[in-house]
Amino acid sequence: MSRLQRALQVYAFAALGLFLIVAPWSPVWHSATAAYLPTAIGPWLRSGFAKGLVTGLGALDLIAALGEAQAFLRDLRPGEGDRSVRS
């Protein structure tokens, strides 16, 4: 995987994670679920349980982004894995 692809992957995980953490607690979430889902699933999506579930998925995305960022930075360091003893 190229550096650009890995950097974009880190960005995508982080952006999605932040969105999933913030979106359920914004007024947009309530108005979208009320207007577009007038069925029985609408009230469930407005419940604290569903909001917490979506927020938890966002937190998992942020953890994945951190792991990918660590791997990306580790790959950028030259000679990190090549610590041979020179005489």
C-alpha cells in the first residue's frame, strides 16, 4: 500500500469516527430521523441506546485510525526495523 493510500485511509477512519461520534447528539439527527423515518424504527433511532451504539462505532473508527496512523508513522521512519550490529 502506498503512503498516499495509507494516509487517506487514516483520514477516512478519523473523519468517519468523528462524524459518528458527533452526529447522533446533534439536532440534525433528531430532525432527520423524525422526518425521514416516521415508521416504528424512527423512535428507536432517537433513543439514547441507538445514539450510544452509533457513538461507540465512531469510537471504534477512531481507535482504528490511531492504529493505522501508528503503523503509517512507523513505516516512515527509515531503518527502524534494520538495527543490525556493526563492527
